[in-house]
Amino acid sequence: MKAAFCNEMFESWKLPDVFKCAAEVGYHGVEIAPFTVAESVESVSSKERVEIRRAAEKNKVEIVGLHWLLVSPKGLYINHPDRAIRDKTRDYLMKLIEFCGDLGGKVMVFGSPKHRIVTGGLTYQEAWGLAKESFQSCLPACEKRGVTLCIEPLAKDQTDFITTAHDAAKLVKEINHPNFRLILDVRSASTEERSIPQLIKDVAPYLAHFHSNDDNGKGPGFGGADYPAIAAALKEVGYGGYLSVEVFDFKPDPRTIAEKSLVHLRKHFDLR
């Protein structure tokens, strides 16, 4: 397994400085939230994309991929009853796939809790069908660029659509495409009835990415999540992807969070 962190906790930092910090602390990669780069990735030129990729390569860190996909531009919604909105969302996801591929990223995490809530009088099953259709339309582009789109089950206090690992796995099985998988997030998984180690074992065939935070939304080791058991389960199922630190509390500062999180991960995982 390898360690990465998500860049939004660095807030106003430039990406080259984020990559430099990652290398200095000892991370293998950085996961990028597109809204921290531009309101729309369409405005990021080919030259700028090359510069971002070279800055990562210069510091010998990988760009793992993208997350927080639909924060901007405004008006995006994966399962909205208005087809024009869904089409706009699909079109932007296609732009994100190109952006991710241009940066050398391999994973796109679909979290975006507010952009998938069941709305407009739809039933849950109707919203499910619309989301499924939207995701399926993007997968040929994912396959072409070598990008895996991962649906993220999120806690019920964030969204009402796909709130369990079981539901995420069900969607992955229904779509049945090698470039559509799921991610587990420790913070959200800690709200489920089953233990995180059991969830890992349950969805192992579909698990392509892992967000390493804690049950309080801070970095790994900052809360009460049972990391020895989590590490044992990931090892048991043969997970070999990234452990990507995503936090929702940016205090005291990003470098301290990155350093302390990595110390905790190294305590429990045999990192490459």
C-alpha cells in the first residue's frame, strides 16, 4: 500500500508547494480536489496541465487522482430529474476524466453528497436509475484514459443516496464495468452498523481506493477508529491501493496533520 493525502486542507497553497511538502513528509502521492485548481477544469490549459504533472514528477510524488468532483461549477447534479442538468453534469464529468488523465491520475472519487440527494419528487429507485445512467455514459471515456470512477458511500448526515457500502457494491455490480468501483472512507464507514473490517471484507472485490481519516473527520489516529483491525482487514483481502488522508478539520495546520497522520499509518501498515 501507498500513502497519499488530499490537497484541500492546504487551502491557499500552490500545487507545486503541496507536492514539495508531500515529498518532504514522506508521502507517495497527492489527491486533488478540482475546485482548488479552478472553478472549472475547462479553463485549465494544456500547458498548465503539463506544468502540474511536471511539478509532481519533480518532487517524485504521484498524482493519485481527483475527488470532490462536483463542488464547482454550480448547477451539477448526478441524478436530477431535469435531463438538461444531468447532461451538463455528465459533460463535466467527461471533462474531469480528461483532466485526471492529463495529470496522470488513475482514480476519480465520486463523493459530492449534496449533488446526489434524492430530489424533485423522485423515488429512491428512480434516482438510482438516473445516477446509474449518468455513470454508465462516462465509462467508455474512463476506459480510454485508464481512469477508475469510484462511488463513495457517505454517512446519512451528509446525503440520503448511497449511504452504505452495501448500496455502493450493489451499484457497482449492476453497472458491471471494470472502470467503475467503490471507495471506503473511514469516517463514513464508522457510522454503519457493521464494523469497518467487516465492510472491507464484504466489498473487497470492488474496492479500488481508501480514504484514511478517522471517526471524527480528522486524520488517522486523531480519533477512535480501530486502525489495527482496519489494517489487518485490508491486508487480508489483498488491498494494494492508496491510503489517502482526507480530513474535514484543517487545524492545527496541514503539514502537522500530514506528518502525524503518516506516523499513524506507518505504525499499522507496511507502506511501500
